[in-house]
Amino acid sequence: MHEFKLFTEEKREIDELLNKDCSIVRVQENLDGAFIQFTQDDQTITLHIRTPDGRKYLTNQLSAKRLNRTMT
Amino acid sequence: MADLHVDFAGIKSKNPFWLASGPPTNTGYQVQRAFEAGWGGAVWKTLGDPIINVTSRFAGLNYGGQRVAGFNNIELITDRPLEVNLREIRETKRKYPDHVIIASLMVEPQAEKWHEIVKRVEDVGVDGLELNFGCPHGMAERGMGSASGQVPELVEKQTYWAKEAAETQVIVKLTPNITDITATAYAATQGGADAVSMINTINSLMGVDLDTWNTIPNVAGKGTHGGYCGPAVKPIALSMVAECAGQPDMNLPISGIGGIENWRDAAEFMLMGASSVQVCTAAMHHGFRIVEDMIDGLNNYLDEKGLTSAMDLVGQTVSKYMKWGDLDLNHKVVAQINQEHCIHCNKCQIACEDTAHQCIEFFTDTEGQVALKVREEDCVGCNLCSIVCPAEGAITMIEQPTSAPMTWNERQRLLSTFGG
Ligand SMILES: Cc1cc2nc3c(=O)[nH]c(=O)nc-3n(C[C@H](O)[C@H](O)[C@H](O)COP(=O)(O)O)c2cc1C
């Protein structure tokens, strides 16, 4: 039961997409966790985040990006 | 030496320690002895139409090695005529003019009844009145006590009637046997109360005797629900004080009651907004002289904190008590096992493995000894291991560096901008 491993994987996937300059256009949360929709050009990719740390990480990233945008 | 005087809704007391209405304040003899011992005030045993009590009316909950971790009673209000109580109140006030005497009152919910008792009681020189809307047994079956204290309209109306006749301060004592105590506290405010006190006892049945199948306590083989108090109820009482102290539209002085045994408990209630505290069970368990330690302890604590007055404590923690949604989700603590203090009982490992997040594991140290360590990355910081650990200092919860704070409410606001 090493949830940390699962979180590390989710974090890697989120970082990878954000580093590729994909932008998050929609986040939907339901009984199964969070579904994050990334877009780049015409492509849409959906990540399914299951761990609580993953969902926390996602919102911290969103908040940091928003802060960056207001500061630049 | 700090100044222990408090000002409770304009009532000046030499210290914040009052005896709560109950067996310790039944007679003038007792209250005078209590004042000699050092209590700053006493709330007299509730006055009203004298009742008849049953015998076998108390029961104690012994938990582990601790006697009276909780206490249950099916006692009613005073069984002595009003005139006798009033004579003793007058005499006690005459002998101890600098001590606070509050008369606790309970009558049927009718304006004339409240007017009559308030006038008669104020005539003998009490410093204030406490309306007992809390007793959960016996009196409640007669429409008084918690039966009227659970209905906000009745709380408001009766407070109003008492206030119509009262010249001294009116304190409304609230029942905890209600979902949201702020509703009745607010009703008391609307009725014109000068202060509130909480809590009275909590509905309870202490137990069932497995040999006789009688309830505990039982009266000739029959039982009824009673009122629970003592150390076990302190967290419930404290949270109710906190709920009321945090209400911006209430703003009434609070007298904290419920499970207070020592100066530490008292200081906690004061930090949470109480400007006086009341004690019943602890005095019944240990006697009046517990107040000596309470006075010394609070004095030393204030000195240590560099505070000159007990009033400086009042309400300091109120702003730190908030809704769950305003807590920081990014705050992170993890457990750490201190090998020098660990006694290898494995309780933490069992608790974590069976009922938490499976992050405490065995390892063999450099000397070949089997020991326990926390896999910190999987620790959710729930505190369970440190709670079950019997060895002082063996488990410490260590704060971790984290990203900027974010509360649930902030998170939900942020997500809502992403269609979440
Ligand atoms: C045996 C007994 C009798 C009590 N009688 C009264 C009473 O007459 N009026 C009242 O307002 N509260 C009464 N109480 C409640 C106490 O004043 C107090 O609110 C409650 O016990 C919680 O405080 P504690 O944990 O310090 O005991 C009684 C409590 C006990 C244990």
C-alpha cells in the first residue's frame, strides 16, 4: 500500500504536460477523483488523478500558475 | 503575582473559579466553607418549587485506572424550601461580601413565576441570576430544564421574563442536549441575557449491570436517563464555548462549565472565551481544596506567560478556531520515531497497519536489533501513532516545509474557474 508511488507517477504526468506548455482548460471532480483536461493546439488529453496528494498538487500548480500570470 | 480578578458581565470576582450549581452549593454551610477554601464565587443549587429526590442517584464511570472519568446523576433541583435557601444566601453574602453568589433558578415557563422568584431572590442580595434551562432529567419531564432549554423561543421568552423583573445580571445556562448550541445562545441574547453559561449535563445512561440486568444507577430495579459530566465531557463543553465565542452577533460573556478539574482546564476555557469557569464534579470528587492548586497554577502560568491579569487570557484562542474549510490543506506533519525513547511495544505499528495508512515498518538496525521506522512519504500525519504510544517522547510529529497555504474553500473557488 505505497500510495506515494502512485502520487509520484501522477505528479510526473502533470509536470510533463505542463512542461510541454499544455494548458489546463477544465478540471472535473467526481466520485472517482479528478479529471484534468489539458489542451495543446487541437489536441486534448485527459488525466485521471486518484490520490489526494495528486489532487492537492494539481491545485497548488493551478494556483502557482495563476500567481505567475498576475505577476508577469 | 498576576491579578486573578475577573469581570464577568460586570460581576467582579476575586478569581475566575466558581462552584457550579449542584450538590457542592446546596447549603450556606457548604458555600461558606468553599469561600474559605478560596473559591471566588458559587452558583447556588437551583432554586424553585422544592422537589423530592430518589436515592441511588449518582454513578461514576471508572476508565482504566481513573476513577470518575465521567459522572452521571439523576438528581433534581433543591429539595429545600426557598425561604430556607434565601436565609442562608443572605447570611453567606453578609459574611462574605467580596465573594460572588449567583442564584440558579428554575420555574415553570410562565411570566409571573419568573417575576416572583427573581424578586424574592434579589431581595437577599445575590450578585446575579443563572437561569437553569439545562437539567436533562426529571425536571424536563415537567416542562422545565432542558425541555424548555431546547426550544429557542422558550429560552428567549423566559430570559425576557426574568429580565423584566431583574436588577442584577441574568446569566442563561444552556443545555448541551441540542444540535446547535448557538441557536439557543442567540435566543438568550434576543431575550436580553447579560451572559451565558455552558454546559449543563449531557443525556446519558451510565450502564447496565450484566448480572442483574438493571440499569446503573437503578432505583429499586428501575432506571432513567441522567445527566453526564466530569472530565469526559470537557471536549464537548469546550467546543460549545468555542462555537458561541466565535459568533460575531452574540458577543456575550461566557461562563465555561464541563469537566474542569484543574487550572489547565480552566485556562483552556478562558483562552476559548470564558471569563469565569464553574466546577461541580471535580469538587465532588476531590473536595473544595482543589481550588488552592487552581489558584497557584493559574498564577504561575500567567507569570510564565508574562501576563499581569487573568482577563488577558480571555478569548486569545477564539480567532484560531474556524470552519474546517478554512484550514490549510498544505500543512504537513509526519511522524518520527525516536529510537532512544521507543520501548518496542509495537502499538504504533499495529495501529498504523490495522487502522491507518500502513507506513510504520520494521527494520534491523546496525546492531542487529529489530526496530520501527516511519516511511515518511506515506505518512498522512494523522497523529494516531503518537496518540497510542505509551512512551513519552518516543514519537514526535514533525512539521514539514510545504508550499503556500491553500484552504479547501480557496481550492474550490479556484477549481470553479476551471469548470469544476
Ligand atoms: C449531582 C449533580 C447535580 C447537579 N445539579 C444542578 C442543578 O441543580 N442546577 C444546575 O444548573 N446544574 C446542576 N448540575 C450541573 C452542573 O452545574 C454542571 O453544569 C455540570 O455538572 C458540568 O460540570 P462538571 O463537569 O464540572 O460537573 C448538577 C450536576 C451534578 C453532578
